[in-house]
Amino acid sequence: MALKGNLRDFTITQLLNLVNLAQKTGILVIERSSQTAKITFREGKLAYAELSHQEDGLGSILHKAKIITTAQYSTIQDRGVNMSDKELGLLLVNSGYVTQEDIIASLQNHFIDVIRQLYTWVEGVFQFLGGEQTPEDKIPIRMDLENIIIEGSRRLREREQLGDELPNLDLALKFTDRPGVNLKNLNMSVEEWRVVSYINPKNSIRQIAKAAKMSEMEIRRVVYGLLQAGLVELIRPLDTPKALPGLEAALAGQSKEEQKNLVNRLIGRIRSL
């Protein structure tokens, strides 16, 4: 199947669905700026996935999944540096450190995570190389694509809705005046705390996302959670001209009460996804 194109014309979901329905074997290569993703399929099933600049060795994957300890991982790095993933997997199973099921489950979760990251890509070129197989030194799996496609479709729909409701990431945030509320007593996630640490009327949401190393979807989710809790509000960044592009769309409503109602309706929609 000779297939080339741009992610502006074909979504990741559409590409996966095409491979699934056609039951194709080959590698889907997707490139953007300095990143490259390679996803291998066998007869329409997910076999392997990797993302450049991301550790994809079996030892690293098992350590990230907490299947092996940090000490065991260090030993693997020292003694198994010249081993392929297949050789390392066989050694770990025979030594009783892990089971074959541990390896397969960890690989599945890692490959799915790679594809999840691709759903945040809106720019890039792709090509499908038919007949190509999983790298010889890697361990292939055989995983149906249907559930991955369903989850991906939901993520795309969520991203579109978040983009519609908060189109301008050049707005800033400031803490609301709520007497008696102590941030230290709130049960927030690591991502939420990272965002909170950068909140300043001079920092736009886009700048916060860059500093916190978060995607647009991730920062939008966190911002809406903070808005719903009444901890922050949207403002024009300090030292920035009032006529920001898309400002009126982002601050829909003429009063604070109208803006708050809009946010609450949005949160309800997101939670119903």
C-alpha cells in the first residue's frame, strides 16, 4: 500500500483505521521537526512502536513499568549492554526476574503510550512502507487496533472541544481572591502543581505549557480544572496590547458571571466524554 501524506489531511485515527481494515503489514513512519515515530503492523495488528529521543529498550520499559527495580535496571545496563531485547527478555524470564506476561503487558502499555503521544501531533508527514517487519532485535507483540482507535477518536474529539472553548492560549491566569483557601491543603496532581507554580499575570498559558513541558491538550485540561475549582481566572497578560487575536472568543460573555457559566458548561461536557 503506497501511502504518503500530511497529518493536516489524515488524522492518526484515520491512518490506524485504514491499516486495520486493510489488514496490512508494514511500517508507518511519521515525521515532524526533529521527531520521528515508527509503528509496525502485522496483518492489521499492532506489532511495535517507537519514538525518537525516547528510551525504548526492554530494560528501560520494564523499569518504567516498575517490573524491575532500579538496582536490577542498573545491572542490566552494565551487563546487558550488547544484548538484544529478545536475548535480554529470555535471560530475565529464565532467571525468574520477570514472566513472559510481564514483558508482553509492559510492551503493550509502552507502545500504546507512543501512539497516544502521536494524537497530539497536528503537523507532520507520513508514509506507509508495506511489507516491512519489526526490527530483528526487538520483541514484537500482536495487539488489536480497535480499542486504540476508539480511545484515539475520543481524544481527538476532546481536543477539538477544548480548542473551541479556549482558542487563545495567549491569555494569562491569575489566582482568584478566595479567603480561607490554602493551596497547600488542596489535593492536586503533579501536573496541576507544575502549572500553579508558573501562574503569574505576566505568563501566558502558552508560556506556562512550554515551561512545564506540557502539550496543548494537557495544559487545557489542567486550566479548565483550575477554572472549575474557582482557583484562577482568565486575564489579559500584563504589558500586552488589549487587542489579542481571538480574545473576544476566548472571553465570551460580557460579565464575570457569564464567563463562569461558560466554563462550568464546558467542564460538564468534558467529564461526559
